[in-house]
Amino acid sequence: MAMALQDRLPRMGYSICDSDLSRRRAAETTERYKPHIILSEINLVGDMDGIDVITKRHSITKAPAIFISAYPSDMVMEHLTRTKRDEYTVKPSRENTLRNALDSVLGLT
């Protein structure tokens, strides 16, 4: 079984301000904590996907984002390209893949 991100990230040296948020709570949490990086599932329930949610919140925080999906597609990649977002990874991600994505968006590579 793949280890959940909320378990893996602290082991990798990252702290988590919140997880499993509704869109509204995600906006409130982003405003409150001003995270250095945002990880978002692409496929969300409702009329907006994770890319749209984070893009609309980009005015609140300039934090880079890593988008995660178990269902990669050309349409998702086109959407990411149009919104000029930072990184994309397929889950379950291997720890080194996730670390590389985090290092990349944080400018550590």
C-alpha cells in the first residue's frame, strides 16, 4: 500500500499546515498560513478541478504548486500548460519523484 502524502512529507522534512480540505477551507487555509508550496489533487468533486482552484487562489499566495493525479491525460497536461503551473506528478509517486518535484518548484535543483 502506498504511504499517504501526509505521512510521507514530514518524513522528508516538510511540515503540513492542513490536508483533505474542501475548496473553501483550502482558500481560508492558504490565506491564513501562506504556505511555501501547495500540493493539490487534480480531480476534485464539483465543477472545478485542483488546477482551477489553485489558479484562482494564486492572487492570495505566490506559492508554487505540485499537481497530483492518478489519471494523467493529454487534456490535463494541456490545462497545466495553459495555466502555466509548476509541476505535475502521477500517483502513487515514488519518494524520489516527489522529492525531485518539491526541489524543482522550490528552486533547490
